[in-house]
Amino acid sequence: MALWAVRSAQAQDVPSGVLQFLRRHEQEEAQHLKQFEQLLGVRSHGKTTLPRVPTQWWALAVHLYGYEMLGLEFARLLIGVRSDLRSILEDEEGHVGFFEDEVRAILVRGGSAADGARQTAQAWRRRLPRTVDRYLEDESLAPFRDELRRHLLGAIDQRFMVVGLLARSEGLDAPRVTQAIGESEG
């Protein structure tokens, strides 16, 4: 997903410096895909059309930030079973950090862009459970599916709340995440 979204994002009007990052990011994501294809012995289906992504930077930044966080959480799970793929985790941490800085900058400036970013985050978050369910649909994940789903959604809720995109009451797993945030602050 991230590879195609990053390719599509390059066609949008983005701030200076972002396009260069997106180009490097695309190369890293393509390399990750190639690694997985070689490991699994399968070729992923190539997309013929790029996905639609938001055209306003404040919305696009939130969109990419969310998907990068999802990729980061999967990378964290991956190195638990394949520590030799740590470079993927490091790349994902860099991608999340970049978009997190961009989102923070949008929120600090305030105004309609910040409000729009928060609204975009709420809408993106409402669609996230269906995306996670698609990613976890393989039968080999059945014994772990519920726990993985809770973990992924909770991690993203927490990060969205910490950065200021969601209020603590807006995350679907808000009570559990609020408790986790309180424990990490104390």
C-alpha cells in the first residue's frame, strides 16, 4: 500500500523538500517489496492505476503518516520473527518520523489546515479497522488476529493522540490507550 500511495503522492502539490523525500521513500519501499517477494517466492500483483490520495498537503500528510505508522507496527512485528530484516524497521521509523514532523508543523501553524488535518485523521481512523482486517485475513493469523488487531489499532490511536490529531476520547480503543499513555507519562 505505502509504495503505491507514495508514488501517487508525488503527483500532488507538496511543500519543497517533501518531493525529494518521497522519491527516496519510493525507492526504499520498492526494495522492501522486492525483499518480500524473494523471501516468499511470490510476485505481488502490480497495480495498473495509482490510488487516489488527497490533494491538500495537510490531508495527504495525515494519510501518509497513518499508513506509515501501520507499516512501522508491522515492521516491529516482523523483526520479532526475522531480526535480519531490521533495516526495514529502521526505514519505517525514518518514514514515520518525517511525516510526524510534517503533521506537527501543520498542527502548530493552526488555522483551517490544522482543523482539516484533525478531521482527516478522524475519517482515516474510522476506515482503519477494515484495512487492518484485510491485512490480517490470512488463515495462518487466525489464532492471533484479535490481539494483533487490538495492538495495531491501539498503537496508531496512541500516536495520533500524542501528536495531537485525535483527542483521547476519539480513538476506538481510547480507554485502553488513555491508560497506556498515563502509564508511560508517570
